[in-house]
Amino acid sequence: MTATEGPRIIAGVDGSEASVEALRVAATLAEPLGATVEAWACWDVPAGYGVYLAVSIEGFKYAAEQVLQQALTDAFGDERPSRVRPRLVRGKPGHLLIDGSRSALLLVVGRRGHGGFVPGSVSSACVSHAHCPVLVVHTPETATARGGGKASRSRCSSVMAGVVRVPVSVADGGLSRQLVESLHRPGKRQSR
């Protein structure tokens, strides 16, 4: 990140419930950290579509853009926070998010998304290889799964102890403390 950009949080978005919740959590953390959120939707042409490329790849890009816009709507309704900026990026999500983490304050991803053969493979790759702290957010627990009521808050607090990979360094600047305080501050969560 450059001095003029300021700190940024990258949230990986694929339209899954976990990625929508990751987007909400990223926006919640952005305010106390003084950061912007870049909502990254990664897209690429699937293997085996080489023959069809003569027609156009715009359909794949358009589909990713629709997923990103729907995720933003699902996360924030009509009132998207001004700190949240959508971004379409072409390539494999794991590689792109890891590369983007080089200049990010924080990378926030959902535990399980829509892609790949191995569930959670993007989040696992990010936790293992990112260049900044990584927060992995679970899909919100729903009341029907627990037996009644409405959807509860994200299981983000339980994730803090086990999945967030915060490199130990002086350069951390107290980020891990700020993350924990932001997540536990009453009344600071985004409404659904």
C-alpha cells in the first residue's frame, strides 16, 4: 500500500453465504482500523473452453460482475458503506488473493465458497501463504439449524482464536489487538 492509498482490507467474494459474511465482517473492521475494503470477485475462463474463446470471454466476466453486485446487495442492501469498493480481478482466486495480500492490512475470506474440487481450498491457501493477517469467517449459523428463531451473528469470534494467522512482528502495529477489540465491541457489527 502506498502512503496516499491508506490501509486496505481485501475481502474475497464468490457469492457464497460465507463470502457475504466475510464482506460484512471486513466492513465492520474497516471503520475502527481506518481502512477501505476492496471486495474482490475473481473470475477466469474455465479449463476446456479454449474452443469457445473465439466467441467471447465477456460472458464469464459479466457473470462474475453479477455475483459481486448480488453479494454487495446481500451484505449491505441498498446502503453499501462508502469504504467498500467492488473489484473484478481475472485469474485464480487463491493466487490473486495471496498476491493482493502483499499490500493489504488484512485479508478476509469465507471458510467455504462455491469454487474448486476441495471445499475451503482458497481459504486454506490464503491462511498458509498470505503476506498479511488472514481472517476466515464461517457462514452465519441459522436458527433453523439450531432449532428456531432468526439468523445469529457470524461465528467470527470463535474463529479468532484458531484460524486467524497473524504473523508475529513489530510491523503488526497492534493489528491483532485491534481486530479482537473490533470484533468484541458491542453495537459495532453491521446490521443485516
